[in-house]
Amino acid sequence: MPIVVTCMWTAPQCDSSLTSTLWHIDAGSGRRPPHQGSQARAWLEARQAELLEAPYFHVVFTLPPRIGAIAFQNKAVIYDLLFKASAETLLAIAADPKRLGVKIGFTSVLHTWGSAMTHHPHVHMIVPGGGISLDGSRWISSAEDYLLPVPVLSRMFRGKMLAMLKTAHNAGRLQFFGPHTDLADKAAFKAFLEPLYHTKWHVYAKRPFAGPEQVLAYLARYTHRVAISSSRLIGADDQGVTFKYKDYRSAGPGRYKTMTVAPGEFIRRFMLHILPKGFHRIRHYGLLARSRTKADTLARARELIELAMPVQKPRPQPDQDQAPARAEAVDERRSVGSRRWPRGACSERDRPAPARVRGTGAWHRRATWCDRAARGRP
């Protein structure tokens, strides 16, 4: 089992003034992993090379706390089901002819923590706004600011996840300990899941303001480390560990706060997020699924996107001989709202009566023009 040890700041690889910090050690290798910034940069560069000329969306599927409570005791099974249910939902809704009717591709990254290191399992996805038509003949784009209906995604995700959990329970793949021991019974587990059919499951889907690079950079910070970075640690001693966190229930600068917990509690929270050995927290689906044809698929997608782009026609330049005549014609007319009135077209009898001016907006505009024309103004 992975363990947590103390790294003295006097070591060459530690560059903080803190007394100590906590590092994740893989007991299988028997050594502390090196700084993993280079691995995160390599992952970021590889994903950036796969970006398409299309709008991108940031999509998040979150497990409700009721399932999170049993996910800790069944990490490998339930985290895998979270990946499968969210991916199948996105692929199915995108392929629906009533929606986009396309085959899409996306990258999913598992996060299991909130800012305060609490257990909060969710999957981040970066998804292009469109895909290859089901017959493979063209690229179909989504709207620039709208990918798929979130309520539909939420309902399908809920149904798939609950069905998969029941199947896993029937197959004996789930284990329960402590206060959840009674859930080993089939009827008790069904009753435990029943309220979840009537709750709203959180799904987030929005276009990132700063483009896909922003989401990739955000995900890269978490792909090769667990729960907390050393930059968020403020102090550590025998009494407790103090760290910075973000309170998402607050707004403005006040949302950035500090928290101090006992060393044992800090270690407990840290251990919540260590994944089973061999578990892959990053997965690719659809057009981006790992295969021998992935490069060809992306090349085909880029080709279809280029064909789908509208051709920019050059603006015709006005003929020099016609320019003075056009200017004279414009001078002979006056604009009022969306209508144009020739000079001299207004006389006293054209002015509507005051009562009619009050009742008709269009007449009011004409009367105003007439009044201005009578005063010799354009």
C-alpha cells in the first residue's frame, strides 16, 4: 500500500521554508518519485498537438455524495464505472440524430478531491464542439456556445451509473465495511440507491473562456500528482498542518482561505485520493481513443473541418468612375430609422395630426424628419 513520509526541506529537491511536507511513495517501487513537472508538461504538449480547429467545451460529471461514501471502499470498481457511465453518456447523446448526430472524441481525467482534500469524485472532460458524421462524410459542428443539453446528459448519466452499480453488486464486485456493511444485502443496496433516482446529478458543460489551452493547462496540474501541491502548504508541526484552499460557496477574494487540521487528519485526507495500483486516471474516447488508427482519424477530422469552413470571398472594390455618382445619390436621401426619405418629399400636408403622432410610432418618426427638414436640417 502507498505510504506517506516526511521530506525534510533541507533536501536538494525541496525549495520551501517549511519544516516538512508529505510525499506520496509507491511501495511497489520502494522509492519516492521525482518531481513530475516534466511529465505534466509532456502530457500537455501531447494533448495540445491533438487539438482541432473547433470550439472546445469543458464538461464535468460528478458523483453524488451518497455514492462517494461507498466509492472509497470500492475505488477500482466505482471509479471505473464513473469513467464508463460518463463516456457512454456523452458518446450516445452526441450520436443521437436529434442532437448532433456525430462521433466525437474527448479526453477524461479523474479527480477525487475537493479544494479542502475532501472526497469528491468527478471526471473532467475536454470535448471539441462537433464531430465526424455517422457516415464519415463530413464534419458537423455544434453551436459555438452550446454543446449538448445538460439536463439530458444528467438524466442519462444517472440512469447508466445506477444500473452499472446494481450489475456490479449482483456480480459480487462490491465490498462494504464499517457502517455500510449491511449494503452487502441485495435489498438493502437497492433501497440505498433508490433516493438517487429522484435527485439531480451535477453535470457541467460550458465553453472555456480562454480556449481549450486553459482547460488543458488546468488538467495538467493534476494529472501527475495527488490531492495537494506543496505551494498550498503554509505550515506543519506536531500540532497540525495548515494549508490554503478555495471555498466555492463564497465569491470574490474571500473565497481563498486557510485551514489547519491535525497531522493524522491531514494524512487521512491525503490517503483518500491514492488510486489503486495500475489504475489509469486519464482515458481517451471516441476519435481520440488509443489505437493504431488514431493519427489517421485525426488527420481525417482536420481535413473534414477544413472542407466545412466557409470560403472567404474578397470584397469587390468600387469603380472609381461610379464613386462620385454614388456619393451624390446618397446626399439626395435621408435615413429615418430603417426607412429612407428623398429630399423634398415632405410638406405641411404630410405632417400627421398630433393625436395620430401619439398613437403611431412610424408616423412620429416621419413627422420628426419633416420638422427637421422644415428647419433646413438634414
